[in-house]
Amino acid sequence: MGTQVLQGVLVLLLLPLPLPRGVLAGSLHNPGLSECFQVNGADYRGHQNHTGPQGAGRPCLFWDQTQQHSFSSASDPQGRWGLGAHNFCRNPDGDVQPWCYVAETEEGIYWRYCDIPTCHMPGYLGCFMDSGTPPALSGPSGTSTKLTVQVCLRFCRLKGYQLAGVEAGYACFCGSEIDLERGRPALATDCDQICFGHPGQLCGGDGRLGIYEVSVGSCQGNWTAPQGVIYSPDFPDEYGPDRNCSWNLGPSGVALELTFRLFELADSRDRLELRDATSGRLLRVFDGARPPPPGPLRLQAPALRVTFRSDARGHAQGFAISYRGLPDTPDGQAAPQGLAQTPAGAPDRVNASCSPQPWASEAATDATRLFSSVTLVSALLLMLSLLRLLCRRSRLWAPGKAPRTLGPSRGPGRSWAVWYRRPRGVALPCPPGDPQAEGTAAGYRPLSGSSQSSLRSLVSAL
């Protein structure tokens, strides 16, 4: 009965809300509702197996049954792109959004894009209609044959507007939240035009605006919301050389939890620093040679300053970091100021240093306490064994109640953690225990721009 009630609650939570689709799911302050942190959904690892949401559209073919096509589970033996013995939507070729193979139609269409409402990067607010009279976004506008999402974001950011909209692959419009309140949502698949300046990004559609928050890819900012996402400068484009950016995080709580959704820096000269905003104490340093640890990173600091610097040659995809404020440490005990914590059992890939660590003395104290506890438990067990020997004949002990052992669970359930693989240096989540080792990419090439345009024309003609 309890399971049925829980399932019913989950169904209600997944039902469409009366607000415009994508506004909440894409907000920078609601990252937990998004399954994608890349603009083209290359990191999607969800379970949608139809071209439309909630079972709508055409069913996808299983990736282990598509050997006749360019992409199958055989072409992705290391699981870098999430292909396998399933039929979930994926984006193995870096296309503009996730897709899947479908049963071939009479017109020769054998694949389609997937409309996944939860696969919109935080900061993307959705696709909206633009009739032009009045315009959907009432601010200044412009056109460019080299338009990318970030080019438009930067234009509207400099103009002092909150929102930026891309349309028809080459047009950029600026606006405010008032424009968004009266906006008319359109289907996500209506924003299907490739940006003139980037073949892997979508820039709205014909009479359709793809609207973003201008804070995406900004070089500085103050973040006080309970949770949110920080992107590297110029995201979703690559960051450029000589960038020196900083962001202040101050959500309510005594600690912060960071999760690196994406992380790709060019080399060790491009650095990301985490400092206690109050004391200036350096907590962690990451670079292209020393990536962050997998899984959530908990920092016992009420406010954090994040700083990123690139050298004169640096350019790469960058990073996406989701954060949330924590009311207390996981065990309910306050940790020393500035202490960084990682979940138990996570691989030890944190930065090493030759200088004394602030938590070294505490670790020694914990070890002493652990030794004392083990000694006490051993003495108690010895006393219990003697008592049991004395009382065996009077049957004071009931068999079959073995003490709970310490260590990893060996029951039928499977434990899961978050590991990261790095195709092209980008971190993607996958379950641990994958027997396939990380290595070079399989020998395939992404579709050319002309092939994409031709296939998209065929799809639009249906």
C-alpha cells in the first residue's frame, strides 16, 4: 500500500504544471529538476524511450539492434555515450539534442529527435511563439551570421536585460521577466533551427524564440538562492583565453554542497579555486590535470568564493557546477571551519599537497578514539563469551541473533555511486561497476552540417 501511495505521489509530481513548460525545469535556481547540463543534451542519461514525452511519439529502437546504422552498442563499447541494451534517447554524435533510431518509414526516415521536457540545461527557459506584433521580447535586437547562444546572451547582458532570445538561427532579442509572463509557450521541437555560428546549438525556429537567462556563462555574480548552477564564462560556448572570473555563493545554511556536472579545462594552467568567502582560506584547487572528485563535494563554509582563471592559450568547454545550501553536516555535527568533506566510499581523487592539512590533527584524534572503541568492544565481547559459557546449561541465550557486522553490504540490493567518465574531457555520470575501462572513442564521425540539414528538412516535411 505504501509503495502504491509513493508511486501515486511521483506521478502527480511528473504531471505538467499550468505554468509555461520549461520555465521551472530550466531555471538556474531549480537545477534538481533538470537531467541535462549541456545545451545539446549530450549528457542525458534518462529513460525516455519514445520520441515524445510520457510515451508519446514513436518508440525508439534498441541500441544493440541497430548495427546496420552508424551508432549502436557495438560502436560504443566503453559506454561513453550511454549506448547499450536499451532504447533510451541519447546523443552519441554531438547533435543538437538527444535522438534515437525508429522503424524506417516509407519516406526513408529512420531516426528522430526526442522531445524531453526535463532535458533542458538550467538557464534555458523554453521555446516561445513570436508573432512580431508585438515582439515576444520587447528589448533591443540584432542579427548575425555568426550567432551562437552565448553571442546573444552577451549582447543582452551588456544591454542590461534579464533575458535573451534566439530565433531562426541568426536573430537575437532581449527582454525582461515581464515579457516572459505574457509569453506564449510553444512546443520544444518548434525551436529546431541550427545556430549560424555553431552547428551543435539550436537558435530558436521560424517564429519561435528560444529564451535564456543572461546569467548563463557570465563572468561574475552573487548567488544567494538556496540552490543554483554556475557555468564557466561564455558557456555553452568554450571559454576563451585570459579569463579571470569570480562568483560569490551565499545560500542560507552552515555548509555548501557542490556537484560538478561538467568539467573540462584545457590544461593545468587553467585553474578553478574554491575559497571561504569570509576568511579567504583556500579550500580546493582544480585544473585540467587535477579534476574534482566524483560525487557531491561538501564544504563546511557558509559562503564560498569561486574563482576561475585561464591562461593566454586556454580554451575548452569549461564547467557546470550545481550547488545547494546545507543546514548542517550529514552527521548532524558541526565540522571545523573550512573543512571539505566527500561522501564515504568515494574514490580518493582529491588534491594532494605537501603542506600540513588543517584536518590532520582531527584525523589523528579520530583514529585514537576508534582504537579505544575497538579495545572496549573487544573486552565486552570477551566478557560476554565467558558469561555465555557459564550460562550455557541454563539456556539463557537464544541462538540465531548474530550481531550486525560492519563493512560493505552484501545483501541482494545493489549500491550505486556516481562515477565520471570523460569523453573529450567532459564528465558524464554512469553507475559504478562498469566492466568496460575508459579509453579512446570508438571510430566514428559525427554527421556533417549538410547531412544534418538534409535530415532535418526531411523530418520537417513530415
